[in-house]
Amino acid sequence: MKIAVIGAKGRMGQAMSAGVEQTDGLELVAQLDAGDEITTESLNGAEVAIEFTRPDSTLKNTLAVIGAGVHCVVGTTGWTDEGLDQVRELLETKPGVGAIIAPNYALSAVLAMSFAKKAAAYFESAEVIELHHPNKVDAPSGTALTTAKGIAQARREAGLGPMPDATETDPGGARGANIDGVHVHAVRLRGLTAHEEIVFGNPGEQFTIRTDSFDRESFFPGVLLAVREVSGRPGLTYGLDQLMDI
Amino acid sequence: MKIAVIGAKGRMGQAMSAGVEQTDGLELVAQLDAGDEITTESLNGAEVAIEFTRPDSTLKNTLAVIGAGVHCVVGTTGWTDEGLDQVRELLETKPGVGAIIAPNYALSAVLAMSFAKKAAAYFESAEVIELHHPNKVDAPSGTALTTAKGIAQARREAGLGPMPDATETDPGGARGANIDGVHVHAVRLRGLTAHEEIVFGNPGEQFTIRTDSFDRESFFPGVLLAVREVSGRPGLTYGLDQLMDI
Amino acid sequence: MKIAVIGAKGRMGQAMSAGVEQTDGLELVAQLDAGDEITTESLNGAEVAIEFTRPDSTLKNTLAVIGAGVHCVVGTTGWTDEGLDQVRELLETKPGVGAIIAPNYALSAVLAMSFAKKAAAYFESAEVIELHHPNKVDAPSGTALTTAKGIAQARREAGLGPMPDATETDPGGARGANIDGVHVHAVRLRGLTAHEEIVFGNPGEQFTIRTDSFDRESFFPGVLLAVREVSGRPGLTYGLDQLMDI
Amino acid sequence: MKIAVIGAKGRMGQAMSAGVEQTDGLELVAQLDAGDEITTESLNGAEVAIEFTRPDSTLKNTLAVIGAGVHCVVGTTGWTDEGLDQVRELLETKPGVGAIIAPNYALSAVLAMSFAKKAAAYFESAEVIELHHPNKVDAPSGTALTTAKGIAQARREAGLGPMPDATETDPGGARGANIDGVHVHAVRLRGLTAHEEIVFGNPGEQFTIRTDSFDRESFFPGVLLAVREVSGRPGLTYGLDQLMDI
């Protein structure tokens, strides 16, 4: 399968290009970056384009790829509902062309979020601990926020009330952030990359889901899954979990 | 809801009786044990019977409960296909009566096995580490065996080949047991009860599912789930995962 | 060795009595509780008394044991400097008699605190995560506070500056409590007892010390160590780490 | 402080050069590799040389550095007692010159081994789980072997007998390798680098020490410690733990 990488000079784009070159059955036929026009010619016969650029250019790039009749796998974040609608509309005019846009291509993170939502209905207690490198400017991580909200929603749908918590005194805020009733803790530690641990508790038992991302190459298996699936899924698919049998 | 406990003097039965008494909406109306006959009278108006006895008496008990027109939740292990068939046949003559038989009522263990099978298709590597108290006579645990076989089957169905493993020298057998291609490790440690950790790996990422059972009261939430579901599920249901939205 | 247990009807006292009875070489000769006078007669020939009572009675009990010429191992918390001084003074009049008073007899917790202080000088980052049952009223735990302060002091003595932390936005307080510059996180989860994880980070590496207390019987090995050492240590010894070769 | 790196083109040497350049107070004045002669001139005024080469050249390199009157920090493995003796003899003729040779510069691994030996005397049970990338050819790892032997020796010195283990049936060898009575388990997982978990157990409690090495840059803090200490330690120092207050 012939592949183009868009955003090829960026760190993710470089990792994707390397991944494509090391994968049997994939051929890297185009590497485009800012300043390169995205056309049938510049895509050079690619059947699928992998797009990892920036929030302010991903919509334009994606529309250009689809306009050229090429399937598109998009890893750039920051999509708005309006942007997704524009992609859907364009895809309606291009029968057979597919686009997969996902906020996270790390398989373990996608599995963790999906499993956490499923497990949440069955436990009295649930908390989220995320651990990242100390250069991160925001706490908690977006993944932890999404995880906590998913747990909270699953608990509501299951008719569960508030979690047990007898805390009366916590002068320093050790109990962390309360996201829709789910406590979230953020650790910052030199040497780490991106990690999340979700803990559930019932009388006499604990259940834990953990995901460790050590390196940005961890996104490639998820991108590869999308690359292999996209031609069989015309229209827009949002979220990697849609491709997974979970 | 009125509940009978069968095997009420055993350790599990005692835990179940205590659980029933502590749960709003449940009423313990009968506690039977070896020597007590199971009849409409001795069941004393129970709507559901919880059966935790021994492999050599569970079939007879279960048939007696169903024969009395009472729903049955069975936690005793050691069921044969023939035994299950006998239960199915009797249930056909008792429309509206349900029986739930499950090899494991620990919710976290049931979730772990289910999620491990789902995750297995998406990772290059997977291994199982089980940790138990040092009085356990067999290694690995039955749960770890089942987990490993489930992972192996999921990998086959996904078309995955053998896991990467360059080991050439391992004089002492540190790589553990190889169960259908999945390495299983058994730790025995004073202070532990029953724990299982399932680790998955891809380039740049790790995914971990862990279950810790600290106490036999950890079976009660699963039994409670079955008690609440059994009246709505006529016939035989095998396995707690059948009741769960996972 | 002949042993008396003081506070024998309390939960810790019962666990201690059970531990003594199950240990070869120890003989339980007296079990005293509130209302029993502590005298040479009531101690019934004991060589060592184990005292687990309440903060408001431990000083009086300890002085009475020492006054009777019996070695004393004290597990009750809440000691003041004045109380310790009274014990020291009385011991000076009883040459050969020893007393060991310690705030924590869980060996793993004592080791964790000691090792954490030693390790702290060698890492850029360190944080503490404590996890407890949800009935706990205060956060963070006293052990976590002591651990964090120990780490902070060791860092100061090693001339280390603040830990790296680029956090700019943390609207919900996910970064937890800041104890002398060490972030402390408190998790409350049904099913847990008392657990602490101390994480250290340097470029490319993480170091973790974890202690899990599942049951109050976890105090017995530490008490046993003290019982065996106390007769060889006249005067007052404060803290279990003083008995350990760490 | 002026630093030379010997073996500068190797992967470790490159990491060391990068580390030196990024550290305030260090200046990289020479980068030598195979083919370069090690002389006062080629060392170019270096006060300390960092040597990461190969087992068959490290002795010659180290003697040459010392011969030039320069302190030496050696990270190459494979040293024999005879080699160490030759270094000691040469150092006797060079008063004030120091050499530090260590089999492991990862601070967390050095701490883990030291703490494991100290903790071993206080627990009934201890096992070692090492986890590595799947390209590793030997199992268990050298670090795990050393750790297990250290634990076994500490137990003997403390007069502890065999660990509790009721295992009767283990057809596949799930209990792993038995190293002097300490069970060692080796996990191989894509995505991992080098990790070790040491678990200790007593009634009611578990104690865990874990070290994760994600990247070879994890050796630099240990090398830096040696570089700063070597000028104050004339003669040969073997093992990083000798420099640490642990």
C-alpha cells in the first residue's frame, strides 16, 4: 500500500515515516510539509495519507487529501465540530473515500479509556492517577480528564451514587482534583513520558488498568491499524475505538 | 428480596450470609447446610438461593432448589458438562425459573479475563504474572491458565504469530511456563491472597490489567449482581460475564 | 520468653495475643486491660510486656511496667517529649530494664521511610502517593506526611534545589498537597487498607518503593523484633529503625 | 572540570558526551575512540576521563589514563580480579590519582540492590521479577541474578531458613528459576527496556522495590556522581554504592 506522510518534518511525522518504511507491505511515496501543496501530483500515487501537523492546518490538509480522492488518517488534535462537519460533507461527494480522525492513536490509551468506562459500573470506588514528565504545563492531562468524565458518566448511567469518602480534613489538597466526582491525581517526575493508572475498588478487591507510553513510536501501531482499515470505511470515522473489537 | 444460603456453615457461605444481612433490600430467610433437606419448606419463602458448597453436592443441591421453583445462584466449582445439561433440562420444566452458575464471582477477575482477551489482538507481546499466598499447592493458578489460554486464542483469531523472544540461554527456567505460547509466572509470597497482572507490550508502550483479591468478601458484589439478575433470566446462564455489559 | 499483653481486649491487643500464642519460644502469661492494675503479681512472671492501649493511658501503663522491673514494648501512639522524658528518668533507676517505643511497627513502612530518605539525595524528582480505605477521615496519612518531610530534609541536606515542575494551569488541584516541596497524593478506595508508594525520577529512570499493609497482623513481625531485642537494650529506644541494620 | 570521553563513538560514549555538554561546570575537552592513543596530549588537559568501551580494551585504556595522571571513571563491564589488581598496583605509583570502576551506573539499580540486601533479613518471602525488551538473549538478567544472590546471602546471615512454599504441582515451571532459594522470573515484552521488581512478604504486608530504566541516559547521573567524587578518592573504588550514603 502506498502511503504519503503530511507534516513529514515534524517529530510525529518523522516517527510515522520511519514506521512506514519499517513495515512490510507499506511504501512511502510522498513526504509533504508546510509549504508543499497537497495535490494529486504531490501525493504521488498514495492510497492513504497520514496527517500529523498542527491544529491550524489540519482541516485544510485533510480537505485537500480527500479532494484528491485519497484516504486520510489524521492524528492532529484540536478538531472542532464544525471542522468535522466540513470533512463529512466533502466525503459525501467522494463515494468510497474514507477518513479516520482520532484524538489518540496509542492503542493502550484507547483500550484503557474504553475498559475504564465498562468497568466503572461495577465498583464502589474509582480514581485516576496520571504521571508525566515535569515539562508538562497543564494538570491533569487531557487523557485523564476524558477518562474521569467517562467513568463519571458510566456511574451515572448505572445508577451509582457518590463514592465512599470520609475525608474531613485535607488542608493541603492531597485528595487532588474532583472531576465530576472522580478524584484525579497528577504526578510530575523526571524520566517519565506519559502514563495513566485507573484504580477501582470493591470490598476485598482492587482492579487496575494502566497504560505506559514511553515514546512517540507508541502511536504507530494505532496509525497502522487505521491505515489498514480506512479504505474499507467510506465516510468519516471518529475515534480509534470505532475500529477495535472492544 | 428473600434469600436462602446453602452451605451456610462453610467459609464462603458465612461470608455470603453476612453480605446478605448487610445489604439493603435483601432478607436472609434460610441458612441450610449439609444434613438439611432442601425443600419448599426449608427454603422458607426464599426467592433466590445462593449455593456455595462442594463439587460433590452442588448438582444435587441446585436441582433441589430449582425443583422447588426457586431461582439459584451457584458459586461452587467443579461442574461437568453433564451436570450443566441436567440443570438445563430441569429448568425447561420450570418456566420462569433461572439459574446462574459461574466459576468466578470476583468482578475484577471476570473483567480482567474479558478485557485481556479483547486487548490481546492489539499487542505484539503479552505475559501473565500471578501472585498468591505461599500455601497454594498448584502453579500456575487456574485463573492464570484460563487467562493465558484466552490470550492465545484471541491472538490466533487475530492472525498474530509468535511473540518476539530472543532468549537463547535460560538455564534455570526464569521465563516461566509457556501456556499456548503465553509465558506465565507464578509468585508465592507470604502476606498475599490472590493477584494477577497481565502485561501487554508494543513498540513504545505497555498496557497492564491487574486484579487484587484481598479477601473472600470480594466475591459478594458478583454474587449480588447475579442475585439481582437471575429472576429476569429464565433458564441457565453460565459465567458472570454474561450478566455484564462488557 | 514469657510475655504479657496490655490492652488485651483491644483490636491490636487481640492480634498481639494471637501472634504471641502462634510463635515458638513465646509464652503468653498475662492479658491485662483497662481496669486491671499493672503489678508484679498481675504481670505474672512476664519478662516483656507488649503495650497497645490508648494515648491517654500508655504513659501510666509504661511507667507501671518498668516500675515492676519488666521490659516494655509500646505500640500506642501519641507520645509527647515530656512523656518520653518521664520514661527515660524512671529507666535510669532500673538498670538493665529496657523500653522500646515506636510510632510504627510495620516493618515495610519503617523500611520505606528509611530507604526513601537515603534515596532522596540521588534523584531530581520525588513524589508520594498514599492509598487508604475510604473511611479514613484525614488526608494525607501521617506516614505520608512523615515520608514527605524526610525526603524534603534529605534533599536540603544534599543541597538539591526545587524539583522540576512546569505546571502552569491546574484548576482543580490535581497536583495534590505540597509538603515542604514534595507533592503528596491521597487515594481513597473501597477494598484497600493502608498503602504507600514513593516514586523517584531521574533522566531515563524511575525508582519506586512501595509498602502495602493488608491487615493489622502486619504489625506483629515488628513487635516480635522489638520483643527479642528489648532485653539487650537497657534504657529507652525510640523508633523501630533503631533496631534494624538498615 | 575538564572531561575526556573514551569510547566517544559508541552508544554509551555518545550519551556520556551529550551529558557532559549539558552539565554546568563540566567541559568536554577530548573525545577518543578506538585507534586514538591515550596520552597526556590526547587527553588535552582533562582532569577526569570517562571510559565506556569494550571488555577487551578497557584494562589497557584505564591503565593509560592513570599512567597520564588523570582520574578515571570506568563503566565498561567484564573486569577480572587480575585486571583490578593491575589497576590497584599502578595507582600505588600515582599518589592522588583515583579510579572508580563500577558494573552499573544506574543509580536506581544500585539503590535497589543495596536496599534489597538490607530488607531481606526482615521478611519471610522474597522474589525477583525482571522485565526486559524481547531482544535480550539471556534470562534472567545479570542484575536479577546479583539481586537474588544478595538476598539469599542476607537471609543466611540473618539465620532465616527456606521461604514458605507449598507448591506441589507446577508442570510448566511457572515458579521460574530458583537462585540460591530465591525465585526469579523473567518477562520479555516489546516496548520495555530494563526493569526489576523485588517483592518481599510478611503476614499482612508486602514491601516492593522497583527500578525502571527507560533509556541509556539513565547512566549519566551515576557517572556524574563518580566524576565529582573521583578526585577525592585516591586509589581504586569498586562499585557505585561505595560513593553513596546508603
